[in-house]
Amino acid sequence: MQNKDTLFSTPLTNIGDFRFDQGVADVFSDMIQRSVPGYTNIIATIGELAKSYVTPGSRVYDLGCSLGAATLAARRNIDASEVEIVAIDNSEQMIERCQRNLGAYRSEIPVHIACEDIRQTEIKNASMVILNFTLQFLPPADRQALLNKIYSGMLPGGLLLLSEKVHFEDTQINELQIELHHNFKRAHGYSELEISQKRTALENVLRTDTLPEHIARLKEIGFKHASPWFQCFNFTSMVAIK
């Protein structure tokens, strides 16, 4: 049974930057389900895409793997032989729980789990790369270099799945999307205090791009095809094919 997220339920004197520490790891499953609209559908679709795009003898990278939900979805659906999955996260607490979660399910597909900065991860022979709500936590200046490295390490025809929270250039639309997202969180039991305090904690940590910025960057890097396949409020998921 997953622990309920109550991290921001009481008034905090000093709200520090959001961190993927032990407290977050303990409640992350509940937090993500109640905070990210469509998360379950995105994870399920990662599995479907893995079934279609992962090729024999290649690698799958889950960069920012957190508790391993995307890795598990991919591993359950891969039909190709001699495939290896590489799951990376820079939080030791997340990696520890990821190892436990993956260990609970038997599979012939090996998963190499490592605690490291994804900017330092070597990408090679990749038929699929997953960045599921990960890029948004990198400094904006570092995003292009990471995506360039991913592209260089991918096989022709390989697929990148990129999920992100985004903002909108139209101020009125942007505020509407934010309010719709807050309504989603209210409907899932978060109080006004929790919504406000978590937003403050994320201000300096999660810096969004617009959807057009994401697509333009992917095409500039060299991806032949790039498009959103999912959007709910200010959350979107894109695919890019080399």
C-alpha cells in the first residue's frame, strides 16, 4: 500500500527548494498520481511504444527513472531479444526504491540501475530513450546538450519519449491552464495550503519551456519527426523519431 503524500499539509516556516529526498521517495507514487494528470496513461503508452520501437540487441534508457514505473512498463512489453534497459536517477533514495520495485517482478530483460547525473550518462545503441518529466528539472542551459547527446547515441528509427510540464505564451491561457491543474489537485484531495507551499518549493527547481520550444529544439537537433501525442492542462508528452 502506497504512503499518502502529506509533505506540505502543515504550515512550513521556511519552504526550501523541492528535493527528491527520502520524504519524497516515500510518498512519490501517491504524489505523482495526484499531481500529474494522465500519468497512468503516459506510463501505459510507454509500454506500447516500447513494444513497437525497441529493436533486438539495442538499449533502452530511462533517464530520471524515479521509482521505475516507466522502466517496468517498457520491460513488460518489449518483445525484442537481447535488449538491455539502463535506468538512471541522481537520487539515492529513488534508486533504492526503484531497485526494490524492479526486483519484485521477474524478467529475462536485464536492467542496469545507476545513481548518477544523467548529464554524465553515456548514451549508445539506443532504440528508445525515456525522459518522463525529467528535462524540466535540468537548468535550461543544459537541456540542448543533453538532447544532442541522446540523439547522437540513438539508432536510426529510434524513439525519444519526452514528457514535460509546460507554460503558454498567452498569459490568460497560461493562468487558465494553471488553475485547471490546481482544480485537478483539489479534486484529488490536496488543500490550498499544500498546493501553495509545493508551488513555492518548485519555483526555483522546475523551470518550464513552451511546447513550441520543445518541438523546435527537437527538430533543430535532427529528429525527423517530433510531435505531442498527449496533453492535459499544462502537462504534455511528446515523441521524436530519429
